[in-house]
Amino acid sequence: MGKGLVVVGLTMLLAACAPSSMEEFRREGEAISRKFTEQLQRIETREDLVKALPEIKKHYEEIVDLMIEVNAFKEEHFGEAIDTYYSTDNLASEALMMEVKRIYRLEGGRELMESAQRESLFRLDAVLGN
């Protein structure tokens, strides 16, 4: 019985932490983008990139996890008015894109970044069925 209470407690805690609106998903996405951007800004050389690959993979996993959650949220709230238009400015996303482009220009940067995101994208494709 003790284990059952722990499982129920953890489930409730996780459910309470899950975003409950598209705005919350946006804020979480912006936070992930900012952390990822900060990680990439510290990379100056190919060697830095190679050392950072495990963390970069984690950031890609976070992004994919969020995308899967958003998709599930939309399916769960089918028919409800869900604002998918991003009325807030996308500075965090744009900053991340600029850093990714900069990293791509490093020797072998594109290949290393693509290898870091490969597993996450396969998982996203498998879950969303695209």
C-alpha cells in the first residue's frame, strides 16, 4: 500500500507540473530555447561542440518532449478554441536559430548538430506519425 501512495503522489505531482494551456506551453518552450541558446553561445570551436554534444542532445529531447505534449494537449482539447498563433514575439526562438546557424559554420558543425538531433527527430516522427 505504501508503494501505491508513492505512485499516486508522484503522478499527481507530475500532472500538476504539466502545462495546462497553450500559453504555458509557449513559456516552457521559450525557457528551453533560452537555455539551449546559452549553451550554444559558450561554444567557440569544434572541440567545444564535441564536448557539449551530450547536453545538446538533452536540449533536443526537451524540445521533442514539449512538442509531443503540445500535440497530446491539442488532441485532448479537440474542438476547443486553442490559440496556436504566437502573438508574442519570438525572440528566444530567433536567438536560438541564430546560434544554431553559427554552430553550423564551425568545421563539422552541421554534421555534429544533425547527429545530436537524429534520435529525437526519429522519436518525434514515430509518435506523431509523420
